Amino acid sequence: MIDKEKLFAWCEAHKAEQLALLKELAAIPAPSHHEEKRVEFIKAWLEKNGAKNVTVDAALNVLLPFGDCSKPCTVYAAHTDVVFPDTTPLPVREEGDTLHAPGIGDDTANVVALMMIAKYLFEHGCAPKEPVLFVFNSCEEGLGNLKGTRQLFADRPGLIKEFISFDGLYEKVVDRAVGSERWRITVTTCGGHSYGAFGNPNAIAYLAKLIGKLDVQPVPKVEGRKTTFNFGTISGGTSVNTIAQSAEMLYEYRSDEKACLDQMRAQLNAALDECRCDKADYAVECVGERPCGGNVDPAAEETLLNRCQDAVEAVTGTRPGRRSSSTDANIPLSLGVPATTFGLYIGQGAHTREEWLTTSTIYTGLKIGMLTVLPHFE
């Protein structure tokens, strides 16, 4: 039986440490595929605070096992990467009860909460009732393509029975995986001088033809489901007086229903077929793919979701809702493993350099995280 009064008293006593740790970690750059600096910091901090068996795998996941995780285990994860490409320290600014920094919430605040939970377990000599694995995983963002979580499951086939990712806010828990496909589409033509070769095919114009077709495509309509598409970046050409020989874009579509993803892929291929001609070459490369959910036991998934919702409600007095999202939980859900994602703070501006969180909510979040994790320990 968890003694909430003593547990919450510990959280209150460690508020200054939690905040200082968040400020320090938030300043460390961690673009997807290059999380080395945060990995080094997290590993050293865990070892300083009592961890004896921290390892780092080939995908730059920091792994902290409790018990024998060569047996079926429950995973608690938080991702170390941020969306920003910076390799120099990120700016962190505190104003009253607000903390500002790129990636401060997504997902740094949740990483810090998981670190503090580990510290509590070390200090109190808590023993796992069953194997539990803490994972500070890499490459959740963008074209990181969930590399860290993919590696985790590839290394432990059949050995992860539940997966909880701390990511986002504590207002809602994820109950459905939003899958996506990302494509790099490159158009090449002969190009030429803008005056002397006027009339030659222009790669930018031919790419624009494809964009025009996709921009008016029908979006699948399924009750209770959502499908989207986006032209993320576009580049090409050489100069104002050159007919472009090459142009490319990054294009994605998302849905929380696999059949809708299939429809969007078919529409992309049809638009490409309509645009292809002997004047322009269209090269298509899949640069990212996130699966939708698979055949998860509904009862097991519902039990997990309710347990996480119960933890939030026990601290905040408000039961969180549910939502679809694209997170590390996509991988286990696609493999039939019960999984969810929810966060341990409240803030706004994720994926912008103006991101901020309300400082007082990280203390609430730590208590929620504790109530989620500690039932596995004695």
C-alpha cells in the first residue's frame, strides 16, 4: 500500500532539486540522432544517485533495469531528443511561475520526472514486484522515426508486456496511435538559361503541379477518426535566371486508421502517375513511417488506460480525457502490446522556440508519475 502522505512529502522536499535538474538538462542540446550529450549527463546523474547497472544501447537509449529484465517487464520511457537542430546550449529563461526553453516540456520535463522517480526508488531501497525497465529513449521526434523504441522492441522480442511513455501533458492519455508516412519527392528536368532556354521544363513548376493535385485531394472521412496531410518543406532551383533542374519537398500524411493511410498512399501514387511525363522525372523516397495500432487485447489496454487516468485524477482531482497521437507508443501498439502516452506537466508551445511550462505543474506531474510507477515496487 502506497503511503501517499510520505511520498508526496518527499516530492515537496525535492522541488528545488527537480527544478534545478530541469533547467540544467533543458540547456543540453539533443537533436534526434545526436542525443549523446544528454545521454552522458543522464547516465552519470543516475549513477551518482545510486544506479548500479545503467547501460546505453546502439540506438542511444539509456536503460535502467529494476529486476531481471531478461524476463517479461513493464517499460516506463521518456524521450531525450528535441525537435531543434542546435548543437550549442539551448536558452533557458525563468519568469515567475513560467519556465521557457525550446523542448522544455517536450520532452525534458518528463525525462526529469522519470529521473527523480528513479532517485526515490534508490533512496528508499524499493524492490520491484516484477521486472521494470526505465528507458530514456532516443529519436522520438520527426525523422528520428521512433528509432529508440524500435531498437528497444527489436532487442526484446516478446519481453515487454506493457509500455508507458511519459510525453506531453497530463490533461489526456493516448488511447490510439496516429500512424504516418513521410516522403521526399524530387523532380528533375533538363533546365537551362531563363532567357536562352525559355520553354524548357522547370522542375519547380512540375513539383508545383503535384502539390496542386495533392492539395485538393479528398481526405478520408471515417467517424471518430482523423486524417491529415502536409507539405513540410520545399526547395530547389539555382538562381533567378536559371530554369530549375531540380526541386524537392517533404510531404506527409497521418491518420489514426490504417485504411485511411492506405487511401492516402494510393492517392499520392495516382497523383504521381498523372504528373509523370517525358519532360520531368519524379523520384520518391520514404523517409519516415510510423505504424497505427495493431491487435491489442482491449481489456488489457483498458486496464492500463484506467490505471494511468486514476493516477492523474488522484493528484489533480480531475480525470484526464483520451486522445489519438503519434508517440513512442505507436511501436508497442502496432505489435499488440498494451501501451499509452501521457505527460507530467502543463505548458504550451511544443515544437516552437517559445515553448514554456508552468513550473508548479512539474511538481504535480512528479506526484502523478510516482503513483503510476510505484505500484510495481515494494
